[in-house]
Amino acid sequence: MRNMTVVIAQGDSRTAQDMAAQLHEHFRNIAVARSVDELRNAIPRNRADVVVLDLELADIRELKMLHDAFHHTRFVCTHRVPDEEMWTQAVEAGAEDVCYSDDVRSIVHAAVGCGFGAGAAA
């Protein structure tokens, strides 16, 4: 288990809880934010190393603003059906990768810095 703090930003509470349970097998500290406003507060409060950001909750413009404000935090984006254009835009805005929402293995790899571009949309 890695000693990193991960904040999951997901609008759907069931998906957020399922993802948190799965990621808790890999990371010690997990927090959940259900809106971009909650996320802005959760990153510094939890000293987040990684944010797993659902691109249905935040758009690319918001991702860019978050990345600029919290440039020491890694952003791994998720989407239920990511495509190459979404991946390109997200990476240009500061994301490490864009993964399918249920692809925990790719999310973990992007979060710890290995497997860049390994998400299913790449």
C-alpha cells in the first residue's frame, strides 16, 4: 500500500464509493469530493498527492484551472467512454492520463507515475 493521499472527484456517490473501496487496496488515504467546489477545498485540506477527476464532473477548462492552482498534485482523469480527443485535451490541460472509470489498474499506474498513456483511451 502506497502512503499517498488520493481525492476522488466523482459526481455519482455510488461510483465514488466503489472506486474508493478499490483504490483503498492501493493507497492508504482516500477522500471523496462530489463537486468541483468540494474538490478545491479537499485538495489542500487532505494534502492530496493525486486527484482522480471524473471528466463528467469537471470539464477541460476546470481541469486546467485546478492543475494550475495545485501544480504539485497529479491529476488522473476518468470517463465512462474516453476517446483520443478527450485524452489529448486532458493531457494538454495537465492530466497524467485519462482512464475508463472502472479501470482501477490504469488509474493506479497513472497515479504513481508509471504507465503514462496506458489508459484505455490512449
